Amino acid sequence: MLQQIETGQTNPSIATVARICSTLGITIGQLVEPPEDLGRVTPAADIDVRRAGRASEARLLINDGQAPFVELWDFVIAPNDEISSHAHPVGTRELIHLHQGELVVEVGGATFHVAEGGSIRIRGDRAHLYRNPTAETLRLTMTVVYSGNQDPRYARPAT
């Protein structure tokens, strides 16, 4: 029967699928879900909200948990607030896209101004700061790309 199913010669009944799953010790859902290496969804309920600055929030939306380590973040920076970060491991880069507001980024003694809709690439292996200089809320998405080891401050199981 399994050979006929694998070669497309027959379609199994639900009862047959249930027996196969019982023998394998898995649920029918596990049998038909795509392999994890093709993709994995992180439900909104599993995303941690972290307080940052005086009144801002950072969310680690997803990371892949494997080299090269990459993280996707969502930041909401409150009016006239700022978020500072120590340097990440050597070679780390940050790619930032500003969805809403005005952003000032300071890194390695340089200051950059990013207007709404703009993007910036910075070295994440230097101490850096994100500032919202306005009375309006700022929102950005950031991808952190590590050249080697993931920053242990933000490591969590792959999602």
C-alpha cells in the first residue's frame, strides 16, 4: 500500500492515513505539514515585546538560529526617545528601513538622518544609538546580519 501511495498509483483513505500515522507515532497534521526546512511560521503570540529606551518597544520578530545568523526586528520608538546598543560581535551589520517618522542614527562617531521611507546600512559592531527627535512615533524594521556568532543577548531558539 505504501509503495502504491508513494508512486501515485492510489490515494489512501482517511482510515489508511490514520493507521500509517499510528504506526509512525505521529498525528495526521504532522504527516501533512511542510518540512520545517521549507519554512516556519512564528505566530504573533510568540513574539516577545521588549521595553527599550524610556517608553519604546523592540520586537524580535524572527531569527533563523543557524549561521549565518540573521534577525528581523520591529521597533516603535516613542516621541523624543532614544535606544542605545552596545556593539554586537565583529562584522555585524544592521539594515534599517524607516516606515514612519524621522530617525537619527549615531554610530562610531558619525550621525545619520533618515527620512520616512528611507533606509540605512550601519556597522553593528560599534556602539550605536537610534533617536526619534520628533513629537511623533517612529516605526522601523531592522535586519541584523552577523558575520560569525550570534549576539548572545538576543539568541533564542530558531523560529
